[in-house]
Amino acid sequence: MGGFFGVVSKENCVNDLFYGTDYHSHLGTKRGGMAVVNSEGFSRAIHNIENAYFRNKFEQDLPKFNGKNGIGVISDYEPQPLIINSHLGKFGIVTIGKIVNVDELKDRAFKNNLHFSEINGSDINPTELVAMLIAEEPTFEDGIQNVYNRIKGSCSILILTEKGIYAARDKLGRTPVIIAKRHNAFAAASESSSFPNLDFEYYKDLGPGEIVLLTAEGCQQLKKPGDKMQICAFLWVYYGYPSSTYEGINVEKSRYRCGAALAKNDDIDIDFVSGIPDSGIGHAIGYSNQKKIPYMRPYVKYTPTWPRSFMPQSQELRSLVAKMKLIPNKDIIKDKKIVFCEDSIVRGTQLQDTVQILYDYGAKEIHMRPSCPTLIHSCDFLNFSRSRSILDLAGRKAIKEIEGKDDVNLKEYANPDSEKYKEMVEKIRIRLKLTSLKFQRMDDLVKAIGLPKEKLCTHCWDKSSYF
């Protein structure tokens, strides 16, 4: 996924930039970067954060940073920020999103005798591609519009200049960009939770395709938002930080509503409810409150040294982290019938191990209630599954078992009232050795979030979104 933070101030912004960017660490585990500009030019640092926290890596860089304008980013893929020299002047840039037609745009650039210097793995750095498209036009505003006209996928952007920071939200608003202010300063971020402890107050959400210029004096709108929006629904299910709010809808409260919806559709006899830490906890609290059944913790997450298990790209590492960071409590597990709320079941690999440990510790029954529908499509708009085969998805594995192919009758498998859907869920339940398995219905998820269905990107569940 990834997240960014930018700040413009009448005073040195380095501490705000450092802590504001760090508050996006839950969105990525591979690269971190910061850049500032002052009268002497640009300063930049990029570090690998796969085996260390952002703060630990960047504390050593703070003394050499000095400036009133700065941008920072946490990324799972390309190194950022980039510093670009162009006819528009020198600028720094960070991006969040996913460009599906990179090869097409790369070939276009080569036909125009252009080149790329930044390499991401074996290919070009998508952020440099975005910078190239921006520099094709006479102004930053026109350049950003050029990006939106040419790319397929999604892209939100921060551009650092001596004048201020240009902030632009993805054309269809798939990722949020929130603006905040305090005395003599403005900031832009992917997560509103990055603002309170830095004494920033909410100012506005950028709309889809909206472009603004932030200075210490204010927020100038350069392009009005478009009419269509498809913000990623998974933000409320999993990605978003619990204390964040997008489009006026708080993540934690939305998860309570998700859990309550699961509980209303359930009639099982259980001893207590729990959530798979961390993102499943809010859903489980909502379930517990609705059912008036105790919330308990049969697993406790060990956070001091173990990072998130979802993001590391090695399956072996993911499995190790998933096992080591969750410590079971036998005194709570033994002889109990437990319902677990989880944000989602993606592959099910880690969950399979988690369930087996619960049985090994004496659990009598284990019921699983994911807070979203079954994932049966890869994400074309964010980096939710960039480097993973669609066949890794638990839903697709089940479909292949049933049909012999994984890509047939997908509309039926997305319909929770169809027989094929029930057969798919049963295959997943058996593989995970669960007593029962019931996924959230799409209509209940949409209601829990609180936006109209057409304003949400639900592509990974029903492929109903558009470019």
C-alpha cells in the first residue's frame, strides 16, 4: 500500500515531517524516505526499513535536515522521494498507488527518446514515470492532469517545491489525502491519525482528482474534485488505522458496525468472541457488543520486536512472523468454543497455522467470521496483491478445486445466495479446519462503512469498479 505525509510551515518542519511520516509505518515495511527544501536546495534520505523501524533508521539523518517544506513516504516497493530537475524547476515527489499500464507508458517514453535512471528491482521506478509525465506539461497542475489522463490504476501525489507542496488525490479517490492546519502551517497525509499528536486540526479531505497548493499561509485549490469516487473499501476493513477518518467516516466505528452486522446474522453457541490482532479487534468488539458475549484474548500479540506479517514478500518470512508474534494463552483457550473476527481471509496460510495451534491448546470449537466478502479478484488499483498470484487467494483455490479452473462462474461465486458460493465457502472451511465459517455480506459491509456502493471500490470482491 504505502502512505505519505507532507508539511509546509513558517518554522523548521523537520520534526513534524519525521513523526508525521512515522505515523504511516503500518502501511508499509520496505522503504522509507524524507526530503526537505530550503534556500540552499534539497536534502533527501531513503532507507530500507524491512528489518528496522522508520524512526530508528531516520533519527541519524535529522541533524542534516533543515527546511520549512518537506515530504515523507512509507512504501512497500519503490524507493522515494525522488528529486527531479526539469523545466518546471527542481522538485521532490512521492506517490501512492499502482500504475497498471507501466509498460505501455515506458514504451511511449522510449519512442520519444526519453530514458529512466531510477530502477525498482528489474524495472523502472513508477514514481519517476509519474515525474516524467508531470514534466511534459507547462505547469505542475497541467502535469498532474497529464498523469491522470494517461495512467491506468491509481495515483495520489505530493510534489515538494520551494514555493510549497502540491497535493493531488487519485482521479477516482481510491486513496485518501487529508489536509490539516495549525498556526502558520499546513499538512497533507494519507492518514488523519498522523495529525492530533502534532497539534494539527482537520481542514478537509481532498476530493477525487482534486489538486491544491499548500503554503504556510493556506490551501489554494487549483483543480476542483471530480464527480465520481471509488475509494478503497479495504481501508475501513483492514488498511486504515483505527483512529483515522476518511470521508467523515471513522475506521474504528466502521469496524464496530462490521462486527455488529456479523453478529446479527449469527446464531451459534459460543463461550466468547475474539479478534485476530490487530485489525480484527475492532470487528470483534462490535460483534461482542451486539451479542452481549464476552470479548477475550486467547492470543496476545508480542509487539516489541515482531513486525506485521501481512506485508513481507517472502511466504517463509510471513509464516515465521505470524507464528512468533502471536502468543497463545492456554488458560483461556482450553475447552472453549470461540468465534474469531478477522478483517479478511486472503490466502488463509497463516490462519491455518493459527487455527491448528488453538486446537493443540484444547479449543473445543473454532468459528471464523471475516468482516468482508470472499476475495476472488486481484487488486488493479493498489499494491494489495502486486507480487502474488491470484491463485494464492483462498477463494480462487476453492473455485479451482470445484471447477478444475479458477476463473469460471466468478459472478456466481461472488453471490452469497448462490449454491456455488456456499460450496466455495465450505471448501475454505474444510481446508482451514474450522467448525464454521461465514463471510460478511457485501450489502452489510457497504452499510457498515456508510458510503453508497458506487462510491466504494469493491473490485477485489466483485470486480465492479472501473478505471
